[in-house]
Amino acid sequence: MPARSKAQQRAAGVALSAKRGETKVGDLKGASKDMYDSMSEAELQDFAATPQDGLPDHVDD
């Protein structure tokens, strides 16, 4: 599943970094913390790998 916005893609990248132990979990905030808690590493990889070309900065729910 690709990310729907640049913000979502970046948050997934930060959460993935924490999931892999490269970033402290305690440093996570907001969407990246929620993604870390609720998504698997494979799901985060899919979101983080989404190319940013053509994505809006933010998407309203």
C-alpha cells in the first residue's frame, strides 16, 4: 500500500528506522509513533518506499 502524502511517507520512514533499531523509540512523536505501534516492518517498508514525486504534502482524512 503506497503512502498518500509526503508527510505520511516521511512518518513511515521514521517509524521504520525505529522498528529496525536505528532510532530510539522514545524519540517518536505523533503519526510516526502511531505507525510504529500499529504496523509491521513490512507495512512500514511499503509506505516508506513510496516515491514522493506527485504526492501532496498533506492529505485530509
